[in-house]
Amino acid sequence: EDQVTQSPEALRLQEGESSSLNCSYTVSGLRGLFWYRQDPGKGPEFLFTLYSAGEEKEKERLKATLTKKESFLHITAPKPEDSATYLCAVQSSGSARQLTFGSGTQLTVLP
Amino acid sequence: NAGVTQTPKFRVLKTGQSMTLLCAQDMNHEYMYWYRQDPGMGLRLIHYSVGEGTTAKGEVPDGYNVSRLKKQNFLLGLESAAPSQTSVYFCASTKPGHSIEAFFGQGTRLTVV
């Protein structure tokens, strides 16, 4: 059974204070690891897909990395508009492309 | 391009009532999914479809039924609503391929009283 655990559950940062979110996973054959952003009252919005250990992807102030057991979402010099819940999900090789999600990290960036 | 559209956005049901949630996508995607999101539990898969006329059970299918009569639509039905089905429901779609990202609708907030 695929499992995804995200930590911390909630994170409060001052504007400009860099930090990292963690996503630990167990999966029977990783097809892909996904990061999504979710704003209150909205659906998840795709950020990144990582396919293999050692892979990194960047988008503005966000950088996602992947090892064989976990992924990190690094946030550099965050701004208040980065406040959201960040969701991690895995897709296993035996699945019909459905995702197994973690419970998310709620990020608040204070001005 | 609307993407994935869910209707309704909000609904309050009484225990025992039935309803259907509609998901429509205009991206010609083959795969469609229904998830529910509850506080502290993340999104959990209810049912999914890999093409028109096909459906399959996900992680939490009990109490729900689905139909995919047209490629662009995926319906989620609750035959006899229960308070435990109070949740936010999200529809998603993907096209076939290696690890293609899923596109999500805006969600339906359902309260069963």
C-alpha cells in the first residue's frame, strides 16, 4: 500500500525566511512524485513532477528535490503570496495513474 | 478553456437524500477521478475511470456510485447520504502517458445534516 507523510503539518515563516517542507513516501514502484499547491476554497494546482532520485525542479522561489525515500520542497525568500497548503502525492507503477496524497503542509508567510 | 468544471459548488443534504455531482472536462482527457478531502486526511480516491463506459473502485468507494457515459463527463452519485459523507469533493482528469499531471476542479463542498 502506497503511503505519503508530510511534515510539518503547519509552518509559519517571516517574509524572506527560507525553509523546507518534507514528504516521505513508500510506494511499490515509483512512477512519479507530484507537488501541488492548494489555496483555500480551490482545487489543487500542479507545481512539479519528479521521476527519479537525484532529480530537481525549480519554479520561481520553489525548488523540489527527490531521493529514494523522500522529497523536499525548498522555499527561498518566501513572500506572503506563497501562503497556501502544499500537497505531495505519489503515483505508483501499478496504478491507473491515480494519486496517493499526503495530508499537506499549511504554509503561512507573514509580511 | 475551462479545464475541469464541477457542479454544484455547494450543497446541503439531509440524511437519506440522494444527489449527483457532475464533473465535466474539455481537455479530451481519457482518465477521470473523484477524490474526497477531509481535514487532516488528505485527498482519498473514491472511484475512477480510464475511459468512456468504464469505472473502477478507489480507496473509499462505499456509499458512492459513478458513471462515465460520455468521455467528457464523470458523475458521482450518493444514493442515501450519510453525515460521514460530509466532505469536499474534487474531480480530476489526466491524459494517458507517463506520469502526466492531474488537473483538478474547484471542488464541491457537501454537508449532510
